[in-house]
Amino acid sequence: MAVSCCRTPGRFVILCGLLLFFSCSALKAETVEDTPIIATDPNHGRLLYERYGCYACHGYTGETGSGARLNPPRFDQTAFIAYVRNPSGRMTSTGPGAGMPAYATGLSDQDLADILAWLQMLPSFSPPLEEIPLLQR
């Protein structure tokens, strides 16, 4: 005669439910993002943006300079910090056409998070892409 660990349907359902619960909990723990969001100070970000001369390429509003448009921001905090640390268009020369310099040192992750927070507060005066006739051709 076979021995059953679940002699009644109620025990079987409870056992399956517990197994499913703990399996899903373990799966969720593996997929949670490890990078915490850094609390920010937008006013400090504005001061850093000016102190480090970001306005020279990106303009005072983040959208009017000769450098990449930063307003509205297209990066989340983690991506913004990673990009500033190692930009794809890294500067190899000086003057017009030079790329973004890497800020591997000098600005902490907190500083960069503050700069992004300030950029996120700025109103954008540029029309949406859908409203620019030349881009609709």
C-alpha cells in the first residue's frame, strides 16, 4: 500500500499553495533591481550645473546649447550617472565638434543625481517632435 503525504484534498491544496508562494517569493527576490534611487537636492544640482560649466554646451535650460539636449531628460538616474561617467561621444580634442568629457572623478553619484533632479524640474520650451513640420516629411 502506497503512503501519501497528502491524504486529504485540503492538505494537498495547502501544500501546493505554500510551494507556489515560496517559489514566487524566491523568483521575485532575484529580479528586484539592486540599484537604489539616490535622494536628491535640485538646488544643489543647479549650483553644480553652473560650477562645472555644463551650460557652456547644454545651455542654461538644458536645451539651447550646441551639446546634447538634456531637457526633457531622457535618462533615469542610473543611466544618467553611467553616461556622464563614460559618455559615448568622449572628448578627444577641444573646440567645436569635441565630444562630452568623462567625469569619472570630481562629481559623486550624489552630485550627478542632484544635477539630474534639477534638469527634471526645468520646463521645456521646445515643441514636441510631432509638432515640428520639417520632421513630419
